[in-house]
Amino acid sequence: MSTITRIEVYKFNIPLQAPVTIAIGTIEEARNILVKIYTSDGLYGTGEGAPFWMIVGETQATAYAAAYDLAKLLIGKDPLDIEGCLAALDRYLSGNPTVKSAFDMALYDLAAKYANMPLYQFLGGTNRSIVTDETIYIAQPEVMAADAVKIKERGAEAIKVKLGTNAKDDIRRIAAIREAIGDAIPLRTDANQGWDYISALTVLNTIADWNVEYCEQPVKHWDYAHLARLRQNARVPICADESLFSPQDAIKLVTQQAVDFFNIKLSKSGGLRNAVKINAIAEAAGIKCMIGCMSESRLGISANAHFASALQNVVFYDLDSPFEHAQNPVLGGIHYQNHYQVIIPDLPGHGAEVEEDFLRRMESFVVE
């Protein structure tokens, strides 16, 4: 029987081209976590987690510290016993979905390599066409409008717009974007918990006729009651993001009829295993899903894309975080054709690696 013999953990820091601002904070660098799991057969799998701390409650430092104990738990285990390995992590440490997602992704990468299948095929799906949107971050209306013009010129099929400050300014932002680019390209808005119920209702019913596909997380993550009220009273469909971490959260959202769509992110759900469960709950309830991202490199985005490709209930794609990076240390994996078409490689696993020279510059530890 194959066993896990060695685990490497890296602080995976990638500079951004510019700081990115959402309603609940600003990040200036992608401070991610990278896990490589080696087996007695000489194979290894790689996983990445992106601890967007104001959303997941983890930082790179907490993920790095937790990863040492989690790695020790997996040494000697069967790498193909994904259920057993991840259950061991959950028994030892509750929460902490981002660091667990890195281990989960590495285990699935390994399992697909053992099966000699691309990850989408290992998950039971096919290589579907995926087109990502591109995100505009919070700034003055005229700046956001100028960004929208550039995105339109690059050929985007949809634009994601960050909002969540106050009703008056957020309406001005959408109005400025629409004036600059017209009404043809759909907008996908995301308030990142920034509004109260009245502000959310005001904004959404004002912009409802401006070709807005949905709004992500208009109110606080815990405020299921107002999510449900908005779903009933707002003329823009509602999508759960920060309210949706786990399969248990998915059941609560379905039971309370709180949202129209689910935004699944591997770094938020704890990885592929839970993401598959969340999608199954959504599909059973007649809820379509989107695949989202935090600040992953093309390695993490590759695993996200394989998941989205495999599961046909995932119909919206927000896989643009590498656009924000000032450096690309990833070899293989997905690439972008015509800027927005996500091309998935037909290689075993998720197909992505990180340049060894880049990793050598990162702080790391080894557990054997």
C-alpha cells in the first residue's frame, strides 16, 4: 500500500499589480499557502489555499502554523483514502477551511495522478467551455467606469463589480459604468456584506433594469433573515458567498429559501470534497452555482476550473485572480485564451506546478 512519506508547506507570496479593495478590506499582496504531499510511490500532489482573512478568519500565519500539525497527522496514511485523511484533519482542528483546502487539493491532485486522469475526469465530468468574468474593485465611479471600458475592449462576456459602501455612491458607480459601456454586457455585483437591508433594497431595485445578473452577499454573512427578505423583495437575484462555507450552511440557505445562487470557493469550503457536497445540495434544491476565487495563483485556479468543468450545475465563473498578480510563478495548469476563455489541460491531476526557483525563496518547512 502506498503511504504519505513527506509533506512540504510553503508561504506562497505573490505580489499584486495594485492593491485591491472590497467593502470589508484591502489586500496588497497574495499571501497564500502551498502544500506538496509526497508518497512512497514517488508521486506528489500540490494544493494551494488563499486565506482572504476578512472573509475566512484565517491569515497566512495561522494557516502556516496549523499546517505543521495537520501535516504530521497525514504521515503514514494512505493518500488515496481522501475521506479518512480529511476526516483526521477535521477531528483535530475545527474550522480553518483555507489551510484544509490546500491539503484537500493536494490529495485530489495525487488521486487523479494515480488514476492517470485529469482532475475533471476523476471528478466524473468532462472538459467544458468556461469563460471567466473580470472584477472591478471599489474606487471612484469614474475610475470604475474607465476600468469597465478596458474590460469591454478586451472582449469580456460579463463584468463583476464590487460594491457595498453606501446606496448613493454604489448607484453612482453602476450608473457610471453603464454610461461608459452601454447595457449589453451583463454586470454581476458583489457587496461583500457591506449593506444593511434598506441600502441593499434601494440599490438593487434601482439598478435592476441595468442588466444585472445577480448580487453576491448584500448583507452580513449571519443575516439569513434579511437575505431571504431581499430574495423576496429585490428585483435582482441574490447569491450567497460569505454565508456559504460548508454543506451545513448550504442546507440552512436552502431551508430558509434565502438565495437564488450559491458561490462556491475551494478556499472557503475546505476544498473539493466539500465543494462537491455543496453543489449536490444546490442541485437537489434547483439552485445553480458559480465558482469563485480569492487570490489564488493559476495553480489554485486550475483546481477550481477542473471542479467547475466537471459539474454542470456550475454555470457562472469568476476565475480572474491571476489577472491581478504582478508575477506568474506557475508552470502548466489552466491558461487564458482571448483573455477570458479558461483552457484546462488534459494532464493527470490539475496539471499545474510552481517554479522551483520561486519556491526556494519562500519560507517553508518539511514534515517526514
